[in-house]
Amino acid sequence: MKALETFAIYVTPFLVLGLAARLLLQRYVVDLADLQKLAGPKRKPRRVFLLGSWRTEK
């Protein structure tokens, strides 16, 4: 029984933090399309480095 209590004490904070982070991310989610709309239609394409490779933004 002591092992189960110790496990619960160590695991519960991670579960609570994960749930809180998930709820906050759902509330304040921002899509790439939303950011591109903010940039406006006159923005020129540019090359950016993303996740280990170069790509051209449109």
C-alpha cells in the first residue's frame, strides 16, 4: 500500500500539470493560417529554417 501511495504522490502533479496545459492550449490556440492573415496579402515570400530544413514561406 505504501508503494501505491508513493506512486500516486509522484505521478499526480504531472497529470494535473498536463491537464492544465492541455486546457490552456485549447483555449489560446493559434493557427498558422491566422498568423498569415495578420501578415497581410502584400508580404513577400521568404526562406526560413524549420525543423532541420529550409523552406519558402508563402
